[in-house]
Amino acid sequence: MITADFYSSFPPVDAALTEPNGLLAVGGDLSPQRLLEAYRKGIFPWFNEGEPILWWSPDPRMVLFPGELKVSRSLRKTLNKGGYRIRADSCFLDVMHACAAPRRNQAGTWIHPQMIAAYRILHEMGFAHSIETWVDGELVGGLYGIALGRIFFGESMFSRMRDASKIALVYLAEQLRSWDFGLIDCQMRTAHLASFGAREISRAAFNERLHLLIPESIAGSKWNLDQETINDRV
């Protein structure tokens, strides 16, 4: 593990610790330039409020290939039933604040004001995006993350109604498949993500896909969903 300062690039990801898994560097800042450099290299920040910034590159890496999405029978019934609306980028900060809200059996949150301020800037630049589930004009679930090239780096999700975040994830995966995205980064393994078809790959394999799917020149833009196309496929 190496200390990251404002003027240096990140160390090679194979310098990351095995315990805790993936801890690569400490320090630096959350400027847009540093964050975009980090994601391009498969590195993400994760730290508690009041602590130094910690940068991670775990091995193995949990990923979801959009074409491998699995939808359970019960969730498919919910999708077919309807009664919801999916939007993108209509209330990014609201989604981040909802993801930051206290959860059962969780002492605190890593989505603190410093992180929210940094990702707000990335959203304004067209790199950070939210997928939102709405019912009767109310935001009931969603997720957010970073899009670079043809990779979406998922960060967090929330639900205020049963299956609301799952619906958002299904729509995200189907939209990304339509846009020819190659990968959704899920960072670390969870049983919840595995149930959707996400699986672990090695850091080396993940980095190979970074090089293939993220061009040298990247530009951000606001997202508009192909709603009818998705409805025909889920």
C-alpha cells in the first residue's frame, strides 16, 4: 500500500494488499480528475467520514455482464405487473442521500457529505448517473454509479418499497445491454448481486476489460432511457 498525494498517479493495482482485500493507497483527494483516473484503472474510494481517503482494487472482482442478468420468477411478476416508472438522472442527489440513509445493522455510512459533493460534480459532468424507480410520483428506490466508455461502475442502491432497487437494476442492465456496454462493476461479492447473475473474476481479467471497454478519450452526457425497448425485453 502506498500513500497517494495530489501530484502523483496511483500505484500499480497489483500492489494492493490482500488483507484487507484490495487496499491500495491512502490520501489524495476526491477531485474529478483523480476520481476519473481511479475508475479508469479499476480503483474506487471507500472510507468513513473523518478518516483519510482509502483507495481500493480488490481481487477477485464482482461483476455483472449485462447479457448474464438473471431475473427471478417473483421479480418478473412484479415487473410485468407494472405500476412504476423508471427514470434516469432526474434526481441524482436524492438518490445519493437515500443510499446514505442509515440501514438496519449498520453503524454508519461511507456515503458522507464529502463523497456526495464529489459525485455531484461528476454527475454535472455527465459521468455519474442515477436510475430511479418511481411510484405515484414518489421516488421509492434506485441506484447510482459511474459510466466510463462501455463500463458502469455501480456504487450503491436503496429501496423504500419492496423490489424497488431490484427493478432499477434490471432496467439498468437491460439498457446497458442495448447500448452495448460490456460490464457492470459490482466491486465486492454479495449474495444479493450473485442472485442476479453477478460473478467474481480475477483482477487481471477485470483490468483487461477496462482496457477494452474504456477508450482513451471519454466524454460524459446525461442519460435518456429507451423505455419501450426495455419493456419489450424484461
